[in-house]
Amino acid sequence: MAKKETKREGIPQTENTVLIGRKPVMNYVTACITFFNSNEKQVTVKARGRAICRAVDTVELLRRAFIKDLEIQNIAISTEELVRVEGGQKSNISTMEITITKAEPKQPQEEE
């Protein structure tokens, strides 16, 4: 099944991405659970600036309370340069992407 891609601020994003903002952590946890319940194998949690701590809280809450067999596939950090609308002033903002996957259930091995 092909993933749909949309453009937002010049960055391609797939459907299974949760963008972290100012909402409560449980809203993002619920979004991730919804993806996994709709048979997604992998979800990417993206945040920048002060929302990075909320992204980490989201993944940790998922791992510890809701989906025990969750694995962190990749953590990517970077810096984006933003230009303010008012003064044209440039500033750097940290970004983080955490890719999580639901572990495949292990098949019992047959004895010969």
C-alpha cells in the first residue's frame, strides 16, 4: 500500500506522522495509538523547539503504559533556520523526529 505524501513548509510528510504542538500529551498518545490500531507498522513523532520535551513524554508514555512492545527505531535531531515575519531576523530552532515501531509478535518455534 502506497503512502500519501503531503507538502507542509517544503517538507514531505507521510500519513503516519504525529506533529507535536501545544496540546496535552494524551492527545498525541491517542493519535499514535490510533495509527497503530489502523495497522500502521511505524509512526513518526515530530517536534521542534519547546515541544521536543512533549514528544519525548508522548513516546515514553506510549512505551510504559499503553503499548509494551513498542521499539524506538530511530531518533533524528537537527536544526532549522527560521526567518521571523516582522523583522526578518533569523533564528535557529532545534527539531527532533522519533520513529517508533510496534514489535512483531514472535512466532512459537516448532519442535522437530
